[in-house]
Amino acid sequence: MGMVKKKSEEKPKFRSIVHAVQAGIFVERMYRKSFHMVGLAYPEAVIVTLKDVDKWSFDVFSLNEASGEHSLKFMIYELFTRYDLINRFKIPVSCLIAFAEALEVGYSKHKNPYHNLIHAADVTQTVHYIMLHTGIMHWLTELEILAMVFAAAIHDYEHTGTTNNFHIQTRSDVAILYNDRSVLENHHVSAAYRLMQEEEMNVLVNLTKDDWRDLRNLVIEMVLSTDMSGHFQQIKNIRNSLQQPDGIDRAKTMSLILHAADISHPAKSWQLHHRWTMALMEEFFRQGDKEAELGLPFSPLCDRKSTMVAQSQIGFIDFIVEPTFSLLTDSTEKIIVPLIEEASKTETSSYGPSRRSNMKGTMNEGTYSPDYSLGSVDLKSFKNNLVDIIQQNKERWKELAAQGESDLHRNSEELVNTEEKHAETHS
């Protein structure tokens, strides 16, 4: 795009021209079906569901149905197109499609109710929503945007539907291979990179050596940060760094975005949240069934007969989800507010107007293309929306708990311990 590559250690200055170009193509491409004929042909029903891809209320289950259970492939292709990553990093379209299809096969390997390709598509869309609506995409470099979307897409590749602790207790091959440390997360990255050793799936074939290495470092750090056993430490570290004058570590911010997206379903509409919860509980219970067969004690929330679903969700929201999203909004605010102020100062410069005109909402084939400039970022409504939905979902669980679960008196210390274990497999 005629831009000089920035060294990653430099604080990126305004990169809005790049983003102006991207935002200009953002929505219109979706409605120009002919564009997609080069690579992936979009069925009509897929085009319809993807019109909502910029919304928090996006229904990934509808996309999965519309695409004949290929929601991940279409999500990857759509976002690589929208962020202009295919052109920018000279990604061969045939490789991208082959890689996305191979990812789908790996996600379907263990027939998991929860950790499957729909979850991967959901997390990828949620990462996109966060980047877009917090304005973080204006702070990230193009390579970092590639890393975000890529890491989200592969973050649970070949998940076994069992927890790290189950692997450790059963001394599985992967537990032995990775010395009991972030067993699954290490496998997700390693197995996804192994796919790219095949020439026809090597989406990163045209990256420079430096870009390839930087991307790999970011992807490894992000995916390993989805291991819930490090959750409290991760939150504490980022909280502390917000108090420091020298700003926020880029990779840690990106890791927080992926982690938040990974555990975001309690912040989605009740219909989506409830559906995800039931899928997750079924996955837990299947692990419990295996534990019973092997004569192992039940892991938390894995016993079909005694698990209190509503109560566990309330605890998960209180101890894990709310603090994570609160930290996410605080972090993005600290990063983006100064950028917005800088943008308003430069609006009168020669480079300001071009940004403004490119970023304005436009009509494309009768469809309104929204304004995604920094000036349009509304962090307050981003935050309020999340807080409201989480609160509503918590109230619904409380009602359900009151109706059907009598033994709700557990002390909070026990609950925290349970939630930390429970959280492990939300990743």
C-alpha cells in the first residue's frame, strides 16, 4: 500500500490513511458478489447473515447453517478480505481456502459440542467486533491485525473436548509432549503451524522473514494466553501496567482481546449465551463420563447428576467475565482516547480531510456503509452495552437458580476455586 514498514518497537503514529482505505472497502465488498468469484463463492444466505458481522448480536449459528456448516471458512475469508490482508500480505487465495478448510476438519475431529469450528468462528467475529468498535484497529499495525484474526481462527484447533487437567491426570501424549504446561494451547498453535508446512496451505508464504517471526511470536503469546490457569495473573499484570506511565504492552493487549473474545458468550444475548452454556455443559459432562469410566474423581462441573448450572454461570460471570471486560474497556480507553485527541488536532492538516472523506459512511448499491473512523468510536456505549447484557443474563440465571436449584449455599472461596477450574475449558 505504498507504506514503509514500521519497526514493531516504534510507537505507531497515525495510520489512519491505511485504515481509511480499508474502511472504504469494508462493507461494499460484501454486496459485490462478483468480487468473491475470484476466490470463494458466497451463497445468497451467507451474504445475508454476514451483513450483521459488525454487530455484537451477530448470530454465528445462523452463519453456520447458511454455509452448510462452514462458518469458520467464511468468517476467515470475509475478515481477511475486509482488512485487505490478502492483498497486503500477498496471501494466495487458494492457500487461504485450503487452510481454512483444513482448520474446519481439525476442529471437527473430536465432535465437541462446544470447542468446535462454530466456537472458532464466533471468537474470530468477536475479535473483529472489539477491534472495530473500540477503535483498536487504528492502533494496531497491519501485521498485528493479521495476527489477531489468525490467532482467533486457530486458537482451539484440534481441541479434544477435555481439559488440560484431564490430559495431565490421564498422562496423555500431548501432556507428555508439553510437560503438563498449557497442554492444549501449545497443541493448537503447533498443529495449526504444522498445516502450513504443506505448500498448498502456506498462507504466510509471502511474508518477509521479520514479519513471519513477529507474527509467530504474537500468535504464540496470544493463544497461550487463552489458558485459563493463567487468567488471574494475566488480569493482575495488565491492571498493574495500566498504572505505569510507559503505556501498555502491545502483545499483552492483543492477548487480552483474544482472551475476552474467548469467554464472551455470557456477554451475548440470552439466546446465544444459553445455547453456548448448554453446549459447554454437555462437553463437561462427557468428560465426567470418561472420568467415571477411568475411576477418576469428577472434575468441577463434570458430574451430570450434581452440577448446578445456573449457580456456576453466576460465579463465572462474577469472578471471570465481568473483571475481564472491565479491564478490556479500561485498557482500550487508555490507548484510544489519546489517539482520538490526536486525530481531532490533525483534522485541519492536509492529511486530515482525506481521512475524513474516506471514512464517512457511504451508500454502496443502496446499502449504508457505516463510519468507522476514530472520531466515530463510542467507548461509552461499547462499555454500557456489555454491562447491560451481562447483568440481564445474570438475572436470568438467578431466576433459574431460584426455580430449580435448591442447594445454592456454597461459600465464596469454594466458588472461586470451582470457577477457576470451570474457566479452564472456556478457553
